[in-house]
Amino acid sequence: MVEAAILHDQAARGATGPKRALAAATIGLAFGISATATSSFNTFILPLAHAFGWPRGDVAFAMMVLNLVTIVSAPVCGWLIDRVGLRRVLLPSVALFGLGWLLLSLIGAEIWQLYLGYAFVGAGGIGTSSVAYSRLIVPWFPIHQGRALGVALAGMGIGVAVIPVVTQGLIMVAGWRAAYRVLALIVTIPTLMLLIPWARDPKPVSVAAHSSHQLPGLSFGEAMKSRSAVLLFLTFPLLGLLTGAIATHLVPLIVDRGLTATQASLMTSILGLSLIVGRVAIGWLLDRLFAPMLMGAVIAVTVVGLIVLLSATSPLWIMVAIFLIGFAIGADGDFLAFLVSRYIGLRAFSRVLGFQFSAFAFGLSFGPALMGVSANMTGGYSLALEVLIGTTTLAILPIAFLGPYPDAPMRR
């Protein structure tokens, strides 16, 4: 059903360009920074700590470094895309992203080298995030945009499910240095094979053929002053806080409920599955329902999942809670790109999306710290879950004031 709907857009465009752009974006996101950096990091913590005698907390700080660099880099990435074109940012970023993983395989006993390596991964690889790939998808799919974004962003779920398994297996067989080197190949070769021939703008909105001021939508200054942008800035850091907290501490949280580490690791696959289902399903619904209303409902479902997880002890209810939470986490990228395109337009799409992505990453950076503080203060995660219930509920309020889609951004 989803594939048929997407192919309808291809027919409307009279070319195979949409299909190719969608395939390139899906694979690119599966092996991009959002999917690989966080999901693989947990597999490297213990090997690095054992190899160099570093405390686990000091190793984990490397992820905070990456997130902070992402906050700064995302707006720059968006600005460059609008300024020089998508391909001139996307292709070099894929190469730099792979180089970053290769450099990490060469680090020595000084922990600053680890931090510098992850800073390079964050800065060089920011062009492999949804900031770039959403910009690739949106111009090709003016009709079924939600579904196309859902399918493309589901690539992240594929990466989240596959990359940790691959890196863990490599670490066990060949060591962590070899795992970093293979990861460098994985994130570059398949992606570049598709991006080089297929990652192009459709002719009607080609960056080469039209300067940015000719694209439909608000200017960057108008967009950043708009009520819509401000409301989104209030919502997405709160959703980032939820994503960062759950993604990094899900296994120890489940173990605290009485399950074994093996059972907990297997249950994380539920999160990846629900992430994929969430992105595709929400993308399909975005083309049929009013996006702010749908987003409010999805966030409410997430709150229910957090409430269930707060008190759940049986494997069944934990699985239900994880699925509900993952369903919404999987949809945040769909909502962000879709709302920016509808309320802001294409003229400053990448720059505005870059700043919104930074706001999301800001919340993402504090999620692990929230869970860590809760564990240190109370010996568990109940306090953090109670805070997340409150902040996630609060994220619904700005969305309620977005109002109807404006005609001005697309008309202009």
C-alpha cells in the first residue's frame, strides 16, 4: 500500500527520480549519524573501558561531546544546503563520516583522543542526518510527502536494529579497532553507491536552476520570527529528552525490573521494530490527518507507554510499554520535517530544519544525564520516568497552538 502510494507520486512527476531519491534517502538514513552513532556506542563502552582502564562514565561522556557538536553543526549544515546545494554537502559529509570512524580505530590511551574522534564524527557526519535527507525527499513528493518521509526515515530503524548486532559481533571476533574500521566501510560504500547517481533535486526546484529566493516559502528571517517556528522550538527539545533517555538506558532499566541482561537486549529489538512501524504508519497518516492533531495523539500514546513502564514488572507489559514509546520516538523525524515544510515552505527549509534539529539534539543530550542522576540518587529509574511523563505531556501544549496550515509559504 505504501509503495503503491509512493509510486503514484512518481507517475505525477513523470520520472523515476522520486523512487531513486527515496531509495537513496532510506539507505542513507540507515547508515547515517542518527542511526549508527547512538546505537553502536553502547557496544564500545565496555571494550574501551577495559582496553585503557577508563571509567565507564568517562567513556560515555564521548556521546555527550558528539551531541553538543551536533547542536552547533546542524544549523551550519542547513545553511550550506540552502547556499550551495544538497549534493555538495551530502556527498562530502558521507566521506567525512566514514573517516571519523576510521580515526576512532587509531586512538591511544589519552581519553581526549576518544572525545576528539567523536567530535569529528559529529561535525563531519551531520550531513548524513535527517536535515539533509528530508531536504532530498520533500521536493520530490509534494502529494504523498508524509508517506515518503515515513518510508525514508524508517531507514533509521533498520540501522538501529542492525548496526549494534554487527558491531558487537565484530568486537567479539576481531576487537573494537576492527569494528570501527568495518563500520567506516559500512557507512560510506553502500550510501555513496546510491547517492552519487540518485541524490538529485527534481528540475522544478533544482538548486542549480533556481536561486533560493525563488523557492516557495518564507525567508529565513521570516521563518525564525514566525509563531510556528517558536512553537516547534518549544516542543522538540522535550521529545529529544525522551529519546535520549530511553535509547541510552533501556537495557539497565529493564534489568532493574527483574529481567536478565540477555532478555533486556532482546527486548531492545522491540524498540527498533516499533520505530520502523511508527515512522511508516505516521507518515501514511500525515497525508490524511491534520499533523498537529495527529502529533498530539501520538505524544499522548507515548505518555501512556511511560506510565505503563513506570510500574510494569512482567515481560509482557514491559514489551507493550516499549512498543508504545518506540512508536512515538519513531515518528519525531516525520513530524519535524513535515511541519517545517507545511508551515515554513522550501525557501529556507534546510536552515530552519537545521535549527529545529539542534533544538531536538539539545534535549537529546540531557536525556542520558537525567537517567544517570535518577539512578545515582534513588538507585533506579522511577524518578526519571516520572519527570519524562511530565515533560512529554508538556510537549503537547505548543502543538495545540500551531493553527491551520498557512497558504503563504507555498504560495510565495
